[in-house]
Amino acid sequence: MRISLVVAILILLVIGAYILWDGRQNSNELILFGNVDIRQVDLGFRVAGRVENLYFQEGDLVRAGSLMATLEREPYGDEHLQTEAQAESAKFTYENTEKLLKRRNALQSDGGVSQEDFQTAETNKDVALAAVKAAVAAVGVAKKNLTDTNLYCPTDGTVLSRVREPGSVVSPTDPVYTLSILSPLWIRAYVQEPDLGRIYPGMEGEVFTDTKSTPVYRGKIGFISPVAEFTPKTVETTSLRTDLVYRIRLYIDHPGPELRQGMPVTIKFPNG
């Protein structure tokens, strides 16, 4: 019995010493609570028209540069051809005015053309040149409009919602998809004013989720707000919600699929 009692006492002493040592080790640890920031964008066409194709569904992962949707091209294709023809016509008109000005210039030295006729020929040439520039610009606009009948994904993301369907008539202000942006991914958290001096830009931290099997992610502080604000109602802290805090942004080095936008996380700064 005495031996068992001694062993039990020794075990308790070892456990107590470890708890005391671990508490001292973590006495400088700074723990913050935050959320994966929600970042999404509404995607739509720059020109109006009838939707012809939609290539992705809700929940699909889309890579940057992927063709997501198209409008009917025929109206814009015809407009492009029309502006090209107008540009050719303007070019021929300019060439004719240039030839006429050369003839007027040759006859002016012999007195065969009045000064007024010569100046009129010069003006006609300048007007024709301006018409050529306007026609070339119109071709560029028509070509860009034709290109914009295709909607490309601007960045890697996940389709949150597919707002329109083929056959819908849309304007430039109408969203077609809502896209959740995958990268860069950051954590939004808040630090109390007394702890503000314990953090700095570039400081490394560990990110934990409520799921036990989720790996520990690492990140660096990329932004510390210079302005204090009241603690948002969605943030759980151990002090009053009305305390002033400073918003920080922690960029994740290598985010994984376990980190989803809006989910709560815990951030630990071992040397905070």
C-alpha cells in the first residue's frame, strides 16, 4: 500500500510540475478569435444581349481564364463588319481629298486656283482625316464589344450562385454568376488595445478550426488597422463586447479546402 501511495504521489507531483511548466511556457501566448473573410464577386457581361451558353453550375470550381458564359454574337459581329466598312470608306475619302489638295497646290502656283479653293481643299483633307480616326476608333469599340460577348473567370473561385439561364436578356449591370474568391485567403480577427503592442506586420501565427482532424494552418499578419472600433457582435471574446479593438488580417500561407469562407477560427501567436 505504501509503495502504491508513494507512486501515486510521485505521479501527481509530475503532473503538477508539467502543468506549472506548461502554464509558464504559454504565459506569453496570444489567442485571438476570428473568421475566414468572405470574399465574393458578381460576374456579368460588359455589353447587353441574350445569354447563349452558361458552362458552370453552383458549387463548381472555376480556374482563372476559363470561359464561363457567352452572349449571342451575331448583332455585335454585324456591327463590327459595319464599322470596318465605314472605316474603309473614310479611308478612300481621305485619299481622294489628299489627291485633290495636291492638284490644287500644283495649280495655285500658276494662278489656276484661288487661295480660297486651296484652303477649302486643305480643310476637306483635315476633315476626312478626322473621319478616318473616328472610324478606326469605332472599329476598335465594335471589336471590343464582340470580344465581351464572352465572359471569362477573373480568378480561381467557386460558383456560389448561377443567377441567369440561357435565353435571358441581360444588361451590363446584371450579374450572371456570383463567385467566391479562393486566393488570397485571409483571416479577419480583432485584437484588444492592451495587446496591440504584442503584434506586428509579418508576425507568424497558427490557425485552428473547430474540426479536430483539420490540420493546423500558418499565416502572417499582413494588415493592422490604424483605427479602433467596437467589437463586432459576431466575435466572441472573454471581455465585454463594447471594448475597443483593432482589426487585423492574417494571410494564410498554404490554404486548404478545410478553410471555408465565413467559418470561425482560433489564432494563436506563441510568442505574442
